[in-house]
Amino acid sequence: MKNTFPLLRIACLAALFIQVMPGLAALTVAPLFSDRMVVDYRQPWAVYGTADPGAPVTVTFESSDGDIRLDETSVADNNGVWTCRLPAVPARTHGRITIRAGMDSTIEIRDVAFGVVWFCAGQSNMAFGMGGFEDDVAEADDPDLRMASFRRGSGLPETEASVKWVPATPHWVKRFSAVGYYFGSMLRRELDMPVGLIQSAYNATRIESWMPMETLRTFPFLADDFAEYEELAALCGLEPDLEDVEKAPADKRKRVPGGQHALASLYNGMVHPFIT
């Protein structure tokens, strides 16, 4: 019995410690930030995400050659949102971003490059791919020409976009916009720095889908379009799922909020996430 009580005291203290110890931050970073991303070197930049409200979050950038180290700390607001703003980094710098909240919550973003980033948005002309240019596809081999593709309509303005950055290799180039790829290749030759291309294109779509709702409302000739939009929104909702979409007449399903022909749909889903 003499040895039992210390063990009980230890167990009780451990249980008490678990109960009163603050929870570790539920750390996330916006999905736009991922391995092989390109950051524009010409201006300060920001990294943002979520954590437990009140949690301190530190973002560190370290260059591959060890010459540059940046540290910025932010505190998650009452909604759990944090933003760390960092100064501009010289072009042609490569490195790693580390995000920490607490001792055990860490996210790493590897192979980050600083150069120029171009947004390749539009319909058929921009969506037209490299599939017909086999010779150029076969020769594609440039780790500092980096590409990301995104396509999603939405009935409401989105704030996040999940993209995967990939290098210019035959496997990825054959799936990418021809206009975007040839433009990016020219920039690589002229600037000799990393180039990032974000393809946000949807073929066979109309201009009204690419414009913000507040702009569209200034055009009186769209009155009939708005009447149809409001009818379909009432029927299916602003964020319809597949079953909701099937409630609409078959010939109008692409005009349901979030559909590729709906007012502001592609602006909401494919442009707005990159400008907020």
C-alpha cells in the first residue's frame, strides 16, 4: 500500500492537467497555399487560415540558401481567422514556409518560388488545351514554370480556392491551356525567373457568368435574365446540390445558381476567390 498513493496522486494530477490544459490550435491554411506555389516578388504578401480563437500563429519563410528568414506572428480573431503579412522577397528566391500554432500544430509548404504570377481566366479560347501540340508537349521540362487549374461555379462569392501547383512536364502541360502555356514559356525566356500560371477557364460560357452581380444589376436589358435567375434560385437555392438542380427544367439547369450559364456564377466561383 505504501507505493500505491504516489501512483494515485500522479494519476490524479495527470487527469487534472488534461482537463485544464488549453486545447492545441486547430491549425489550417487556406488551400491556395500549397507545395510548389509561386508568389509574386513585386509586393508584400500574406498567408492566412484558421486556428482556435485567440491562438498565436507564426509564419516563417526560409530561403533554400539560408540568406533570407522572415518571421511574422498573428493572433486568430474571434472567428478563428488569422493573417500574417510578410515583406516582399527578391525574384528567383526559393524556400519553405512553416506555419506554427502551439508546440505540436505545424504546417509546411515546400518548394515555394518567387517570381511573377498570371491569372488565365476566360472561356473557350483560354480553356483550349495543349492536346494538339504534341511536339511542344513532349519537350516540356521546366520546374520553374508552374501551373495550377481551377474550375467551379458558385451561386455565392467564394473566398477559397483549392489548387495543386505542378511543374511544366509533358504529363501536366498536355492538360493545360495552350494560350497560358505559350505565354508562360515566353515570360520564362524573357524574365528568367519563376512563373506561375493559374488557369481559371470554362469553355462555352457567356460573359454574364464572369461578371459580379453588382455590375450585372446596372444593365436594364438583363431584366429577363434576373427574373429567370430569381425563379430558379427560389426553386433550387443559391447553393443547390444535384437533387436541387434536377428540380429545374432540363433546358435551364445550366442557368441554376452555380451553373456555368448562371449570372455571376463563374465570377463567384473562379475569380472572386483569387481577389479576396
